[in-house]
Amino acid sequence: MPGLLTFTSDFGITDSYVAEVKGVLKALDPELHIIDITHWLEPGNLTAAAFVLLHAFRYFAAGTVHLAVIDPGVGSERDILAVRTGRYVFVGPDNGILQEAVEADGGGSIFALEIECFFKKLSSLYRGNDVLQRIVKQGPSATFHGRDLFAPLSAYLCGGHPLEEVAVQKSSMVEYRIMRPMVCEDSVTGKVVYIDRFGNLITNVEENLVGQEDEIFLKTDRTMTLVGRLKNSYASAGRGAPIAIIGSRGLLEIAVSGGSAQAQFEADYGNDILVMKKQNGGLWI
Amino acid sequence: MPGLLTFTSDFGITDSYVAEVKGVLKALDPELHIIDITHWLEPGNLTAAAFVLLHAFRYFAAGTVHLAVIDPGVGSERDILAVRTGRYVFVGPDNGILQEAVEADGGGSIFALEIECFFKKLSSLYRGNDVLQRIVKQGPSATFHGRDLFAPLSAYLCGGHPLEEVAVQKSSMVEYRIMRPMVCEDSVTGKVVYIDRFGNLITNVEENLVGQEDEIFLKTDRTMTLVGRLKNSYASAGRGAPIAIIGSRGLLEIAVSGGSAQAQFEADYGNDILVMKKQNGGLWI
Amino acid sequence: MPGLLTFTSDFGITDSYVAEVKGVLKALDPELHIIDITHWLEPGNLTAAAFVLLHAFRYFAAGTVHLAVIDPGVGSERDILAVRTGRYVFVGPDNGILQEAVEADGGGSIFALEIECFFKKLSSLYRGNDVLQRIVKQGPSATFHGRDLFAPLSAYLCGGHPLEEVAVQKSSMVEYRIMRPMVCEDSVTGKVVYIDRFGNLITNVEENLVGQEDEIFLKTDRTMTLVGRLKNSYASAGRGAPIAIIGSRGLLEIAVSGGSAQAQFEADYGNDILVMKKQNGGLWI
């Protein structure tokens, strides 16, 4: 069975950066299958990176290596991490983007790459491999550790080689948590934490915090809008009508049937979402 | 030989939706090869979906599963279809996007998924598969049947499992036909049915309806332009000159050499194309 | 071990063109692995094509077939080339885009496809292959040799079939060289030759032409800016500060920490970069 690796970055796909990473991966592990999560994260947006990784990782088979390179600190002293959880290995820079996913998979053992030792190991493992020799001879570039360090490390791990021989265990990594909603007795206040390509506003309010009879409001910089109660499908509202719905991440989303909630409400990341709980035996307001 | 699946959607590739579908596919069929047709169809644009599928499907080997998820009715009562034609299986929502391709492949047997029965079958088939167990346990989300239903169904079919055990045959599916041109004795009137990334205006006028001496006009909201007669290559016209040419789909296209016909003519979907037939032994006008 | 092919084009990924090429490739070589370099080259921009290919090809394993279709002359008399170098085969139109990469790999043997002979060979090799039969029966379209000629040729070569049987050797191909910098005793004057998705300005000034104490200037249509001396990482400058750095191609790049140099300086392709050499024992100005 071929190895499987997912690849998340902010490299875009208009240049050859993503391809160079894949070239190195395939040069070291020709049978490897690679799935792109996305490469269109906003440059350096650690929140978006953490969010995307958190919600995508679990749909891949156990044994998958998840590589995420959103790395504004490339070339600085930040560590290069590999984190082994129960089902996966996560590889990325030590800037917080891996944490939510690692925790959601039950936590893991954190390792920091020892570059010099790793390159020695690579040289002996992949003797005669042109691409690897080029990488080792050049040494890591100042600007592209995705190709020069993260790719070889990921291929090494996909090949089943022992992490312990090229990295040292650490007790912690940089902390980064996606904001949690504020839960009160009669309301939940959350935030828009992600906006997708359809203009759906994905909030940090989890499914279990919203009842079928609660009333949901969206507050942007300009207006406060009553979206209404939870719907069961996009199609259950008229075209152009706003909908509150539990989306595929188990989170409350604000959408517009056949349109874009982002455009219609001039909404943005960080806007407030307010869930007013149905009062027992009373009105909600 | 690994299975082959094509994947067409309006999900875009800036989010992780496409990747989640692929994760599920590969979790159930690790050897599967996946080719993206495109994920940048305009959200909910059924015409574009039908057009792209119609013109791409035939370049894939017999046995390919063609998955198309342009599904504005997700979460409503629309059926989830698998249509078996002579050479392929097409999988998608019952909203018309499969019809033109199915007909072009000679028609097929239409099946509608029985969700409950399918999930039972999956549970026993993929016992011990983490990803499948998650999908089954969660149940289909309200907004993302691509991941929760279409992907498992496609993987099931790629694995050669019998469609009949999880779906019921139907006599018909939702009808949707790309508009045909109007053919008169001395003219053919067609429409711009697709505009590609180069700004080429692809019409519904088929190759056999245009003679080498016919004169071709483009009518937009603003102007009527004489494009001229058929050319044999983009390069055969001067830079910036409009060209009528038979494109790679066997359809009449209006292009601009080294430029964009869409931009130059301020053209749009639905604009008219007029082919004036050369009169026998006379002038065309 | 499966064959590996890279694919570079200006087709974009909003249409099905890229997928049709891949469909043909996989129909003829089902085990083939395909890596996209990029498909978002500016339509017909031969410089960008040559640049991207030049800097990406070397990160792929020996034996890789590099297919590049940026082909504004499609349908004209330009040749269809396959160039065999020490480690790779490059396939593309004879318009200059392959030259820099071929030279960087030590030069190669240039072959021009004999279309009629090739189609005969294909017909007998892939007897019973639906997709190939369709391609041969249709004949090459006027607008899409990527699908109709380049893809079959690439698959043929990935399959290890002899180039000599379907192509004739040529002594030369169309010349195209990315501009070189002007090197004087006390300065180097280069150009911005590529701008990436981050807005980094990549110049044609190679690493060995810039000393640690040289002062670097950027000259746009509007202003002349002192960028300063070489830095070792993006992060070593304050947010929003311009940086001169040796990028991952071994070329001098102008970047802005946490921002876009292109936007900040209103810079463009062809802008000048000036490296003032540190005078021995003196000031640089």
C-alpha cells in the first residue's frame, strides 16, 4: 500500500514552490500519494492554517503524514517539528499551526529536527539519489525550508524511518488556540473564524451549543441581523435568504441560499455571532 | 491496475472541501488515482457543470468513475445518482448535470442511492476503517454530501462492489439539456455556452454546421461584429485579430489571437453567434 | 516503480483542459504519477514558462518526463519537441521554453515529432484503447495539441518506447534566453525576471554576484529605493521592511517582511536592480 501525505501551505499554485516540494517527496518516495489540502491560505495566516488542518486531518486514513508549511519565520531559529499522535504524524514549523489538530487527535509526542544529524542520515540513506544530493549539497536555503527540510523529513517519515534518530523530543510546542465562544446561561457569543469560497461564515460555535428554537444573530461592523433559527438544508430557505445551519465541521454557519453571506452582510473574520437561548417556558427576549 | 476517478465540483481549492472528499476516497481505496477535472465551476452553475463533464469524460479510460458534485440542493430530497453507461459510471446529484454526458456515452442505467442500506453495507465492508466509521457515526452532514455520501459511494464503485446492493434503479433522472443552435436554410444561430480561461467564446454550433466559406458574426449586448470565415489556427491571424475556429470540442469558437475575445468584445454567456451560409453560386448576403 | 511526469502550462485549472491531458496520459499509462508544476502561467508568456521550468526541473528524480505546453503557436508549423538530456526528457513546443532548462541539465538531443508516423505507431501499440482510438480518429485539433499530441507523446516516452521511431533528430531548437545581468567592476545591474505569489521580486542576479557588504537598490518606474545589504531570513527584518535576500533559486530577491514587495514598491517585471559593490578599503559611493 502506498504511503499517503497531505500537504497544506500558503504557497499558492501559480509558482513552482508546491511542485518543488512534491518533486523532492517523490524523489525520495516514488510510490507516495500526495493530496493537497489547500495552498491558498492567506500568506502567514496561522489561524486559517490551524483551522483548515483541524477540520481536514481526520478524514484521512491512519498512518497519513500531514505536512503543513505556513512558515513566516522560515530561516529564523524556530524549530521544525514532527508530532506523532495516535493515528498520524504532523510535520510543520513550531509556530502553533499544528496544535489544535494534534490535540483533537488526542495529543502527541513532539520532536524537533536536528538538521545536521538529519542531513547525515539522509546522505547515507539515499546514497546515489540525485535530488537528495542536490538538497544536501546546497544546504537549506534561507527562504524555502518546505523544499529543503520539510519535504525530506516528511518523505523520511513516510518511508517508516525512525524519527528518534534525526530529532529530539520536546516537552511542548508553541501554543496557538482558535478562540472559543463565550457561553452564558441565556446566550452564546461566538465569532466568525473562517469564511469559505462560497462566502459561508463559519463560526466557532459548536453544534451542541445551539438548540432548534434558539434565535441566531449576526453582528458585523455595520449591522445586527436576525438570521433566525437553525435550518436543515441550504435549499430549505428561499433564494437569497440568510440561513443558520450546522455545517460539515459540526459548527454553526451563516449562509445565504444561492448566494454569499460574506457579500450580502459585508461580513468579515472576527464578526460576532449571537445565539439567544430559548427560555424555558418563555419567550427568548 | 489502480482505479481511476475524476472529480468535478464547484468547491474551489481555497478551502479543504476537495481534500476531505479525497481523504475519504483514499481511506476506502488507498490505491485509487484521482484526477481533478475542475473545482472552479461557478457555484451552482449547472450548465457549466454539464458542459465541462460532457466534453471531458471521453478522454478517460473505460472503467473510470466520474464524480461530479455541483449540488445546490444538498440536504434536500434530491436523489444521489450513479449512472452506469457502456464505459463509465457517473456519480452525482439528480439535478441534471450528468445527463448530457450520459447520453453522449450512449445512455445508461440510472440508480438512486438507498442511504440507510448503503451505510449498513459500508459498515460491514470497511469494518475497522477509522474514517468510514467516523462518516457512518456522524451521519451525513446537512451541507457536505460530497464527503459524506458521494465519496463513499464512488470509492465503493471504484472497488468494484455491486451498485444493485445499495441503490434502486430508476427509469429517469432530472432532464437538463445544453441549448442547441437553430438551423435554417441559409443560417445557423447559436449561443456562447462556455467561456474559458483564455477568454475564448465557445458556442453550441457544431463543426458540421459551419462551412469554410460561411461568414460568422458575433452579437453581444452592444455590437454586432463580423468575425469572418473559419481559420485553421490561432496563429493564422494577426495579434489582436478575432478568429472563428473549430476548437478542441468540435465546436465553433470565437477567439482573439494573443488576447481575450471575452474582453475585446465585452462578450458574455448567452451572446448570439450567427453563421451565414454561403449561397450556392451567389453572395452570402 | 511508476513513471513520473511533470506538467507545466498556461491552461489554468478553471476549465477541463488540464484534466483532458491527464486523461489521455493515464489512459495510455495507468500507473503514471503526474505532478503539476503550475498551470497559471500568463497565457503565452514564454519567459515565465522558461523561468519556472528552469528552476523546478532539477528537483525531480532522474527519469522524469517534463511536459510543458505554453503554445501560442498551436496549429501552426512549429515543431513538437522531445529533448533528451542526461537525466530527463523535456517535451514541449519549439518556441524556446525548453532551452534554459535543457542547457542547465547539460544540453540534450533534440527530436521533432513526425505526426503521421507517430499516430501509426500509437495505433498499433495501443490497439483496443478507446481513448487513443478517439484521438487518432479525430486527428489533432487546431487548438489543443496538449491533449492530442503532447500527451500521447509524453505517455509514449514514459512507457519507455523509443523516441527515434516517431521523431527525427534536429541540430537546434528555437533560441530563448532569460536576460543575464550586466556585470561591471563596481556594480551589477539586473532585472526583475519573475514575481511570485507573495509579491517577492526575483531577479536575474545570481548569488555569487552579491557580496555581504554590497548595497542593493531597486529602481521602478517611479522611484529608486535603497533596499540595503543582504539579509539571512525574511524574519530578520521588521514587519513591512524591505529585504534583499538570496532566495531558493540562488538568485537575489527583493521581499517585504510580512508583506508584498510588488505592492509596496509598485514594482513590475523588467524593473532594474542595482548591486553596488563594496569598494576595497573604501566607501561604496
